[in-house]
Amino acid sequence: MTKGKTKVAIVGLGYVGFPLACAIAKSPLYEVVGFDLSEEKINSIRDRKSPVEDEFAEEAIKTVDIKVSTKDDILEGCSIYIVAVPTPVDENFNPNIGIVRAATKTICKYIKKGAGQSLIVESTINPGVCEEEVLPVMEQETGMKGGVDFELAHCPERINPGDPVWNVTNISRNIGALTMEGAEKLADFYRSFLDAEVNVMDTIKEAEATKIIENTFRDINIAYVNELAKSFDAMGINLPNVIKGASNKPFAFMAHYPGCGVGGHCIPVDPYYLIERAKKSGFDHKFLKMARETNNSMPLYTIDKLLRGLNKLEKSIKGSKIGIMGLSFKADIGDMRESPSLKMIKVLEKEYEADLRVYDPFLPGMSTHKDLESFMDDCDAVILATNHSEFVNASIDTWKKIELVVDGRNCLDKESLKSQNILYYGIGQK
Ligand code: SAJ
């Protein structure tokens, strides 16, 4: 322990934990240690290279000191432990907090009677997990009492991968703990290194619920416009234009956009946390489940557009060179988690035996071609799945070999493509 400094440990050094560790380490008040099971991450950090794509962290790691290890003895003697590990769902969309539980058990080896230590969970979890899953593990492992011998809190992460404006230092936070005194003390901890509001919630469940509703709000609104896309396609109304029109209402309208699907580690996953936990309390979230079904239907809806387009050209999928533009779930980053592209590739290969090419500038190792030009020259028809800037800004000449495009993100210049006799389909527009 460095004299006078409070020792803080981050468990999980991914896109949430590592920027957080950097932000805390920039403060002279703290000595920061990091624990992660990934040798690759640990070695990268020791080489002063961020293990994640994050502008703030990539810069901070050049100067901050963070001792990191794959061995948990580095966690000895900390006052605050922050858990920032993945909380995935399984193939049946059941939430899996096994990694959170394992991280908690590891930390408990270092919780000492009378040390007044705190454990803060930042990973996204459903309401109740802290008190119903994490707390029992801590009390069992330590033989101590939560809220008395140690504090347990939840401060949901809000990292937005690839966001050039909002990063770990300036995004406002919410925190709830077993005791109000604990919540206030830990809120002051966050305030000491953040340049953002830190709001104390009355209970730990309220803190868990805020993150879940933030992302569920997004999922249902995306489902709303995806359903509109299907309806407006049937009615021949251009939905992107209608959304643009509705967006000039100065209040009470928040635009969302239809597309080939909803990917990422947050939006398509978090609603299942709430659905499953509410079920245990006897409530069935029909609306949330319908929204998930709508969003999960968009990859197939996009493939249907490809089939219609090929049919119009009197071609079939078999015998056509089909390209998938973009593997990442989001523009201008290389992250394939829950990506709609993967769902479309699986169906096109398995059910249609499609002769596929894929290209993503942020995932060269997963691409069949080394650049956009050679990829496009080798395709007859393409589905644009990710609105990467390279695709949006590609010159019209890049498209010279293409006969059909399904614009899964409504991001292309439709009129310019049509002027080249390319058959164009969007999502919610023709
Ligand atoms: N998407 C649509 N239509 C939309 C918005 C998104 O189809 O109108 C799709 C995207 O293409 C993507 C998926 O949904 O496949 C998720 O997109 P996202 O922009 O929500 O990206 P994420 O997963 O990085 O979401 C994060 C979340 N941040 C945190 O959980 C801390 C989310 O709460 C943010 O609202 C979101 O970033 C953001 O605003 O960028």
C-alpha cells in the first residue's frame, strides 16, 4: 500500500474495467491494481497499450501506473473492489451471472473483519442480483455481515464503445448500496475522480433497475421503428423520411432507426435480465418480449429483401456471388457480439448454401477480401449490415459490379446507386 493512498482494485479489465482503472489511477488519491484472467490483456497493459478500443484509456495508459496481474494475490489489502466482468446471456437468453459470482468469491479471500472494505458491481445485472446472489456469496465466504462488516454497492456502467464525446470520466452515474451511509461514501469516491454527476439511489435495486430500463427503453424504441419498417414497406411509405419529418418536433419525440437487427452486448441482452427477474416475481413482460422478437426478426427480414431483389433480377441465391458488408454490430468499431451479420451469414450459408463473401475494415481477420474494392468486384449482390464510414463514403465506382444492394442501415445514397441501374432495397424504404 502506497502511504496515504487508498488502494482500489478493478476485477475485469475489459471495455468497462480498464478505462475505469485509468480514470481512478489518474487521481493522486488512489493506488490502483487490476486483476484479469487474460494473459493477453495483462501483457498489453504492462506494455502500456490499452487492451480495448477506447480513446481515453489508450491515452491514459501511457502515463498512469496500474499494477496488473492474472494472479489474484494482487487484490490483497484494497479498500474498494470494483467488479467489471461480462454478464452474458446463454443461447436461451437466460442471464448468466456466473462470472460475477466467481469474481466476488475471489475478492472475498481479501475481505478482512474491521477493514471497512467495499465491493462495487459495475457489470450490468438485473434488479435483485446484488442482494439475492452477490450478498449471500460474500456473507458465506467471509462469515461476515453485509452493510456492517463490508459494504456492497451497484454503480451500473455506462461505457459507450467508440463514443468520441462520452467516456468514463464525464458520463453521469447512479449508485445504490446496502446502506445509505455506504452509498454516500462510495458516491464521494466516484466524485473524487469523475467530472460528472453521481446520483445516490435509495436502494441497490433502484441502481440495478436504472441501467436495465435505459437499455430496454432503447430496445423497445428500435423495435417500434422496425415494426413500422415492415408496415411502411407494405404501404409503400418511406419510413426514413417520415422519421426525419417527425424529428423536427421540438419535444416529446426521440428518433430511432430501423435496420437489419440489434447487436451488441447491451441492448439485445439487457431486456432478458428484466424479463427473467420479473417472471420470478410473477410478472410477464409481454411488451419487452415482443420487442425482442421484432428486433430478432430483422436479419431474416433483410434476407427476404435479398431474395426479392434476386428474384426481380431473375436470379437465385445459388449461383450468385453474395456479399455481406460489415460484421461489427455498430459502425466504425470491430465488435461482433450479437451482430445481426452473424445471424444473416448463418442462415444464408445453412439454408440457402449461399456463396458468401464478407468484408469488414475493422475485422480484417474475419474478412474474405483485403479491401472494399476487391470485395465489391467479387460480388453480384450485397447486404450492407454495418454503416461503417468506409461504406457510406465509398465512391460510386466501387459499386460498378453490383446489381443489387440491400441497405440494412439505410445509410447509402439511394438515388446515386439507382442512377447506376443498381436495384436498391432499404429497411422501410425502396
Ligand atoms: N440500432 C438500431 N437502431 C437505432 C439504434 C441502434 O438498429 O436507432 C442498433 C445498432 O445498429 C446496434 C444495436 O442497435 O446493432 C445497438 O446499438 P447502440 O447504439 O445502442 O450501441 P451499444 O450497444 O454500444 O449501446 C450503448 C449503450 N450504452 C451503455 O449500455 C452504457 C446504450 O445505452 C447507448 O444508448 C448506446 O450505446 C448509444 O447511445 O450509443
